[in-house]
Amino acid sequence: MSRATGFYYRRRRVTDVFAKTLGVAATAFGLFWLFWILLVTLNNGMHALTPAIFTQTTPPPGGEGGLANALVGSFEMSLLGVLIGAPLGIAAGTYLSEFAERHPAWRETIRFVNDILLSAPSIVLGLFVYTLAVRSVGHFSGWSGAIALALIVLPVVVRTTDETLRLVPNVMREAALSLGIPRWKVTVQVLYRAAAPGILTGVLLGLARISGETAPLLFTALNNQFWAPSLNAPTSSVPVVVFQFAMSPYDSWHALAWAGAFIVTVFILLLSVATRAYLLRNRFDAAA
């Protein structure tokens, strides 16, 4: 090896080690703050967690109470958001993957718009639903909050459904079509079964994303200190309660805010872990 070759080799090695060191340091820096936030939330939330959290409604200023109405409101609006957004997202993703090949320009335009919607700030979607639903009806409601959450779920499910169906081998499509099976039946009975883990993962990721959304609910569902008589009235939610109680001057409200943040964090954490475990199990079964 000549001196010039050795010099360039050593320089590449030094550059490689330097780049790897910077990458590891940046990762460690980000993970440090992430784990710190997580530990602070879990520590303060566990100390504030009491049985009254699940049995009593949100208290008046300076009073004692719980988060029962907020938990129920969050559950109802998140469930409705998924039930509205997931079927539409699966249908749209299926169209992009299986039925839009004759119009490539139109297909890419839809994907581009979906990517914009996927990266749009949630507060913009909340303002859109406020203008569309709240102002036209004349009052805040849980239904408006569910629609706003559905618009957040929609692009996530569209993207995951589209990408998952495109990963299904064409051999499966050709084999089913060669038997004379209609295209729609091939999609429903063959492709959906093969892509079910990925589609379900997209739905669960959408649910995890909307579980902690605050901004769109401020403009749509607002809040309610008491039990909402129906979803056609202002409805309480855990993220909005945490937002309002955290800025209050009352220690009891601060404790409830930490408890609410703890519940939301644990729910999203468990949902994410369950999603990863489900994916790994299906990959293991497929490999076996």
C-alpha cells in the first residue's frame, strides 16, 4: 500500500468514526430528553393517581374531584373518530393501490394531497371543522370533536393501507384473477387478508395519535365540567382538561393534570407496544 493510499484510507476511517460518533451522540441527546420527560410524567402522574380519578367529575376551581367525565368523553370521541376515519381511509388507500393505475397523474395527486393532510397541524383541522360544523350548528359538540379527530386518522390510514397493499406480491393477484374471480372479490378476500396486519397497524397508530390531541378539540368539543347529556353538547376530554388545569393556580388541579397526562401517556405507550408486538408476531408467523 502506497503512502497516498494509506493516507486516504486513514482519513476515511477517521471520517467514518467521527460521523458515527456524532450520530450516536445526537441519538443519545434526543433519547435523554425523551426519557426525562417520560419519567417526570410517570413519577408525578403516579403520585397524583387516586381512585377518585375514575369515579368523580372534574371539580370546580380549587375543589377536589376526578376525571371520569373527561375519560368517557375522550373514549367516545376517539372511538367515533376511528370509526369515521378508518373505513374512509381503508377505502381510499385501496383505490390508490388497486384501482387508480389507469390514471397515474390523478393517483399521484391524491397521494400528494394526502401527504399534505398528514403533515398539516392539527389546529388547522380543528379550525376547519369549527368553520364547517360548529358555526353552522351554532354550538360546540362531541360530534364536531369526533369529526376533527377523524380527519387526523384519515391520512394515516390512507398511507398505511396504500403502502401495505402495494407490498402484497402481484402473484397473489394474478393467481386469483386467473380463476375468474372478480377484482373486488380478489381485493376483499385475498389482498385484505394478506395486508390485514399492516392495515390494523395503521388504524392503531391513528388511534394513538388522536388520543393526545388538544388543539382540534378546543375549537370543536370545547369542554364540560359535568357529564355531557349527549355528544350533541360540549364534551370534556382528557387532553383539554390537562391543558386547562396545568395553567391554573390550584394545586388540586395541577395534580389532576399530572394524573391525566399519566393516563394518556400510559395508554399511548401500551398501544404502541401492542402494535409493535402484533407486527413482530405476524412477521414471525409468516417466516415460520
